[in-house]
Amino acid sequence: MVELLHTDRLLLRDWSATDAQTALKIYGHDDVSRWLHDLDRIPDAATMHSVLQRWDAERSDMAPGTGRWAVTLRDSGTLVGGISLLPMPVPEADVEISYQLAPEYWGRGYITEVAWALAHWAFQHSLVELFALVAPHNMRAAATARRIGMEWVGESGKYHGTHLQVFRLRPDDLARTHQK
Ligand SMILES: CC(C)(COP(=O)(O)OP(=O)(O)OC[C@H]1O[C@@H](n2cnc3c(N)ncnc32)[C@H](O)[C@@H]1OP(=O)(O)O)[C@@H](O)C(=O)NCCC(=O)NCCS
């Protein structure tokens, strides 16, 4: 298990194909997948296993400061979510932060906590700004973006048939949210 960082309650680590069964509770759940613009709902553990193998294979080619990580509870190791920093579809030079949590863990501040820490890490690794692309009416995702200090900067062009809300984070915005 390769740890990227940890916070008081959470630990970010690389994904493993052995996470498939638990990861399905995240990426196989309608309440999560309906909001994702870059991944269809995963129907079963075998498909989840293939996706995790693909993510593993892609890891070594990813640009510094980008990647996909599993979000786990620090005390028990339980896998609760995923978070990524990936090149945006358009324009490719920008980096998108995206986060997903199994619904049974919503409402505890877990993603606010790790997204803040991951953004801090990204800015230490030469990124100068991050973006989140949030589907219209995805109030929880927008609220999380604002909690870590992101600012709404406009709408994207049509992407998969819809205009996404674009949020931006810069180091000064992050500093204003006063987390550790
Ligand atoms: C987006 C998503 C990760 C947000 O989950 P979340 O648990 O609401 O996220 P946060 O970590 O920001 O938690 C905030 C909630 O925890 C509560 N909370 C409890 N303790 C907290 C703490 N220490 N710090 C902050 N919030 C805390 C907040 O009050 C808030 O709950 P509320 O909305 O019921 O008032 C989740 O809804 C999800 O996976 N959605 C589907 C996928 C998705 O839309 N991804 C985004 C694509 S851009």
C-alpha cells in the first residue's frame, strides 16, 4: 500500500485491484455515478476489478501532481471513497479535482478534509490552480468545493450534453479556509 498523505481521520493511498468489492459500493452506486461525467456506473465487481487494473496501469504515465487515490479511514483502513487530480478534458493543461464517497459516509466532512489536504499537496507539487467540474443541481459537490475555498468561475461548454459548473481553487483561496 503506497500512502500519499493522511489527515486526522483519513488516509489517501493508491488503489489496488483487491479493492474491487468495496469500490463497487462507491462507483456502482446510482447516487454517486449519476453525477460523474467521466465514468459510467460500474455494474459488477468484475468490471470494477478491470477499471482498477486500468487505473493501476495508467499510474506510471501520469504527470507529476496528478493521480487517482483511494480514501480510507485512518483508524480501520476502511475504504470509503475516491479522489483524483486529472487533466481536464478541455483544455488539457488544467487539472480537475474530483471526489466520490460511498453514500453511507456522506455528511461527516470526510471529503472536505481530504480534498483540502490533497489540494495543499498539489500546490506543493507545482500546480498553481485546480478546477472542479460540477453537474448542475449537484448541490453536495458544489458545497464541498466551496468548503475548501473554491470559487465559482463560470460554466463549461457543453460536455456530455450538459454545461458543467466550473469552480477554481488557488493557493490563497485554500489558505483562507484555515484547515491543517
Ligand atoms: C460530493 C460528495 C463527495 C460530498 O459528500 P459530503 O459528505 O457531503 O462531503 P463533505 O466532506 O464536504 O461533508 C460535508 C457534510 O458533512 C458535514 N460535516 C460533519 N463534520 C464535518 C466537518 N468536520 N467538516 C466539514 N463538514 C462536516 C457537513 O455539515 C456536511 O453535511 P450536510 O451537507 O448534511 O450539512 C458526495 O456527495 C458524493 O460522493 N457525491 C457523488 C459523487 C459526486 O457528485 N462527486 C463530485 C463530482 S465533481
